[in-house]
Amino acid sequence: MQPSGRDTHKEYDTVLPWGLTFIELLNTKDGYKFSNMYQCALKGPILNGDTMLFEWPGTNTYNDHRICTGDLKFPTVEKLEQTAGFPFLFYNGINTHIVSGGKFNVFKDKGGRQVDDPFKLYWNLRVDKDNPVQPYPYEILRQAITLNAFLEGKGYK
């Protein structure tokens, strides 16, 4: 049985594309304060500033790649090393339909039906005893922007 697309209480072990998480911090007198997180997909490792970034093909990302963090409260930290766990809040957090959809090209399931919902994509890419690990279908990723253009757009040169 396929998920309805609105069932947010299921857990799936699934394959994901390469990911790149940007964490934007403010350097304050009290330490580093969280400002924003951004999530993009990659088709492989970053080679240079011309490496293409892709839309994250899942949930909880806005069109400008910002991550919807909901009501999470990030602590102000003294050292940058203390932010190492922040990306796990995205990867292992609760995924909702509040911010989702339109982030990947059409995926066809085993029956040839078009999948355009992230939860249905996760369900189709799930790994269990009946569904062994398969390579991520990178052809569905939607091209977004180069690494240099992304950084320049955020004011970093």
C-alpha cells in the first residue's frame, strides 16, 4: 500500500542524494547565534565554485533553499565546532508538507506512475527486506545554481 502523501507519522529508511547544508551564523558578543540554514542537493562532491547545486528533492526547504526550522530554538554557542550537529536537525527532523513539492523532476515508480510528492518519493526509495538499496535517481534532481552564484547571492564572495 502506498502512503497517502499526508501521513507524517511513518518512518522510512531511504536513499538520499548527496547533500550540502549551509549554516549561517551571526558572530555576537555572546557567541555564534543561528541565523539560517540552507539545503541543496549535489550529484557528487564539490569540485570548485562552478559545481552545480540542485533543489533539495524533499520537504522542509523554501524556494531560496532555506530550511524551514519550525519552532526549533538553536543555542548560541561559543565555538563553531558546537554547530556540527545542526544539520542533523534537518536530516533527522520531522518532515512535513508545510514546505514541500515541486523540488524534483518527475519520478516514475515501478508501475510507471508519476510521483511528484516527496513522501511518495521517500516511500518508493525506501530500503527494507522487499526493497534493497538502489542508487539514488539523480536524473530527477532539478538544477538550481552554481556554488559561486549561491554564495554571492547570500553576500559572500
